[in-house]
Amino acid sequence: MSVKIFSLTNANVRIDGGSALGIVRSFDAPNVQYKMGEHNALGMIGTTEYFSGIEKMEGTIRWTSVYPEFYKKFSNPFEGIRLQVRGQLDQYQGGTRVAQQACVVYMTVIPKSAPLGSYQPKENVELETSYTCTYVRLEVAGEPIVEIDVEANIFSIGGSDMLAQYRSNLGI
């Protein structure tokens, strides 16, 4: 039996429903990093860590030029922006492509910077916007992989709610 190989080599960014095809040079999605609380106590021979939350999620967008329609949105730190990064996840087995699936990252982001550019003779202007992320959801072929909404205390893996009991215990 041959191994399954997955390949995701390109994507399109959608900003508040509008396509940014050809506008975004590269997009760095946030890294979901778990905050771990250290625990040690009398009688334990070592120290361990347990989940205690999620670190802030941040990323960057590199633009190919100044695009006023999108630049206005990414200059306002008081309004969340809905983003989608949509790609095609190809699956190969035995040297043959056996599946093509949508791979989509949904996000709500807040811009942290409004760069005015780096100008060089005969070169495209370089612009990089940093953002913080309050909501992220990864789906493959319409199936949820991970979903985090830090404002609503939602943390779901594979459709399984990791914080249902937590919210109940807090009365929310």
C-alpha cells in the first residue's frame, strides 16, 4: 500500500468577501500556541505543565503594492476584518492525484500596523501589515479541524467542544 501525500502550494486571500487575487504577495497565518501552566507539588518527582489557555494569535500580510480599497480597511485598528485564505489541498497516492479538497482558514483580524512602504528605485514598494487574530477556523473539505474564538471562549478540535464544561462551570 502506498503512502498518501498531501500538497498545498497556492492560495487566494479574501478580505471581507472580496478577492485579493494578485494583491497579496504572501500571507502568514497565526500560529496557535497553547499557554501551559507549570505544576509541581510535594511528593512529585518532577514538574509538569497543563493547558491553561491560548497565547495571542498574530500574523502578517505582505502586499504587492498600495491598494486603497484594502489599505483603508487595514489602517483601522477599531474594526475587525474577516479574512479567508482558500487553497486546494491535492492528495496523491501511487504517483496519481486521487483527491482535490478545499482547505480554508477563516479569520477575524485586527490590524496592528499601517505601513507606508519601503521605496527603492525600479523596485516594487514593499508593504507588510501585522495583525492580531481573535477568531480562526481551519476546514478541510468542509470538515472542521480547529476553531478558536477567544472572545466567545470557543475552542473546538474536529468539531468536539473542548470548553463546554469550562463555560458551564463559569456560568457562561
